[in-house]
Amino acid sequence: MNPTLDDFIHLARGRRAIRRYTDAPVPPELLDLLLETAVWSPSAHNRQPWRFAVLEDAASKETLARAMGQRLRADRTADGDPPDVIEHDVARSFARITGAAALIVVCLSMTDMDSYPDGRRSQAERTMAVQSVAMAAQTLWLAAHAAGLGACWLCAPLFVPELVTATLNLPPDWEPQGLLTLGWPAEEKEKTRAPWPSRVHFLDRRG
């Protein structure tokens, strides 16, 4: 394998958030390869704080989707949102979670990270761990895209980490950060981006 820069640019620019999938399963050996690739992402102190909880069984996905949907309904009701809008969002969330061949709950563990007696450095250490987990999730997503799979990142577990942990019986140090849905795409998406110079400031470029 000798990927070129053009290959990677095409891969990175072609990645999309896919929310509709076919019924075809993801082969276990492919899913294993994607996860093995993800753990080669960079991490603070090389502590590798990422953890991945994988769901492939329909019943497991439905259990998680219903638990998260109940909490979503309760939160939105407390916000005073219209019932029809709430039920539409709950149904959409359920469909997205259960419609994927595989779910990967991306988690953070601080177990192997450094500890400090002060809040400033403790927060910095935690931020480094969060950044490391995010890079692993991005690697996983790009690898899935390279394999022809569709994927979508859902931030919902951040709003209900204790619920996700309890529902899936995760180890207590596994902190859910997000949910990556995976499957063979049943839709095509087009996206745009703001011109890159509008997000970049060269501080000392000359010429």
C-alpha cells in the first residue's frame, strides 16, 4: 500500500455523515480491522485513553435507543416543547440508532492519564484525553469511509453519560463521549465548506 496525498485528500473531502443504511451487516473481520486501525491514533503521553463499546445485535441497539429516547422525551417535555415535535425527534433518534448495522460508543477513560493536585493542570490533562479520543474517532470514521461504509457521529451520549453507562453496563471509568453509527450507505450526501482562508490566519508567513 502506498497512498498518495491525492488519495487522502479525496478520502477526507468525500467523507459525509450518513444516516440511512442498507440491511446488510458489517463483516466482523472488517469491523475488527477498523477498530485496530483506530487505536493507532495519536494520544497524549501515548496513554491511549479511548475505549470502544460495540453493539451489533438488534435487541441491544433497540435497548439503548429506547433508553435514550425516554430521556430525550423527558428533557424536551421539561423544556416545554410541543409534544408532536418531541415525538418526531424521539422517533428520528430511534431510527438513526437502530437503523445502523453497528454502533460504536466512543468512550474516554482517565485511568492511565496523569493526575495533578491543582485544577488547572487536571483540566488540561482531561482536555488532552478528550482530544485524543476525538482523534481516534476521526481515524475510525475515515477508515470506515475508505472501506465504503457510511458513518455518522452522534453527540447525544454526552448529554446522558450515566444513562448510557448504566444501560450498557460499561465499566465505571468508561465515560461516553459520542456514538458512531456504521453501515453500508443507503443515501448520498453533498456538503459545502466555508472557504478555508476564512478559517486560517498565517501569523508569520512571508512572500
